[in-house]
Amino acid sequence: MVCFLLAQDLLHGGSMQMLLTRELLFMRMWKLLGLVAGFALSATVSAQAAYITVGGKMAADGSGLTTNVSGATVVDFNNGMMPSNYSGDGAVVTGSVGGRYAAPPGDGTPYLSVPNPYRSGSLAIDAGGDYNYFGLYWGSVDTYNYISFYDDNVLVASFSGSDVKNPANGNQGVVGADYVNFWFDSALGEVFDKVVLTSTNYAFETDNHAFANVPAPAALGLMGLGLMGLGLVRRRQGQAS
């Protein structure tokens, strides 16, 4: 195409300087198109990811924030007992104990603290089936808090507190907490049946765990920067364990 246009310009009396200028413009145009194509290919390859959004609504029971997802199954720990499908290093607690755990802002009800009684540990949640949405009220987010999702014991996605807050410095006020939503695209086979909460120091405090199967978040992979208005924080490719 470039050679054809150059020949046309020569036949019509175009100067060599004009020809070189046009050639340079075409080269830059094709380079730009290549970059755009490469970006599109990259976006397609990395489409299989978990997405995080932040934001919920005030819970009616005085437990702070809860999910906005209609029909979600919510575990609120209000009976003060660990659910039978939760196992590992954790405890259902109330209030705050200096150096051990702090109630999420506005949460006057029992909540989950991981690890407990040890300084470092994990707690596994058997979801009892495949889901593509999980939400939780995450208090005093720390860099050493981790949440991982598994399907048939294969790691689907994993996040740290740094993927949710910047900085994730354990601030115990409202700026250090949020309701965090994790979305998976079941149309691409992205589901989970187990959630693991891990912390390598005191503590990972959460409440109002929500499980649901919902339609894939409306064209998340196609909305680009528009997702920032919906509170998109990060997406990360899952890795096999």
C-alpha cells in the first residue's frame, strides 16, 4: 500500500520530501495499529480473571456493611458460633482486643477474626457448591491479609490486602475498611467452591460473608476505564496451585 501511494505521488509530481514525509506517517500509523492490536490481543488473553469491586450497603443489624447483591446467602456470625463449613485458625469474636483484633468500623456484632489464637494461620470455607460471587466486610485491611479462591482444590485467584487498599496499613477507621466484592465469569468456567482466608499476623477481621451465583458482571472486560466509576480495583489472573 505504501509503495503504491508513493508511486502515485511521483506520477503526479510530488516532491521527494513530501514522499518521505508521507512514508514516515504511514510507518507511524502502522506501528500504532500494531500496538492497538497487541493491546487487544493482550486484553483477550487476560480475560479470564477475577474482578474486585468495593462498596456495599449499611446492614440493618448493626454489623457495618453488607452486600448489595440481591438473593445472596449471607453468613453474619450473629449467633457467636463458627459455622460448620468453616475450619482452621480463626474465631468468632466481638469488640476489640489491643494487638489481637479490632472490630470493623460500625460493627457491634460478632465477626470472624483470622488467625486465632495463633499469630499466623489460615481458615478454609467450604462453599458447598460452585459460586461466581463472594463478598465480605473487610476491616483494617493489611498487606499480610490474603484471600484465595479454589475450585476442586485448584487455585483460581488470590489477592492480598494491597489489592484492595492503598495503603493497606491496618487503619482501624472507616478509611481502612470496605465491603469487598469478588466477581468471577462463570461463562468462562470461572467458579469457586472454597475460599481460604490467610493472615501472617494479627489479624484479618471480616463479617457478612456473601455467596451468590449472578450473571457475569455486565461486560466487565469491555467497559474499560468506565469501570473505575463502579469502583473497580484490580483484576488478577488465577494461577494453578
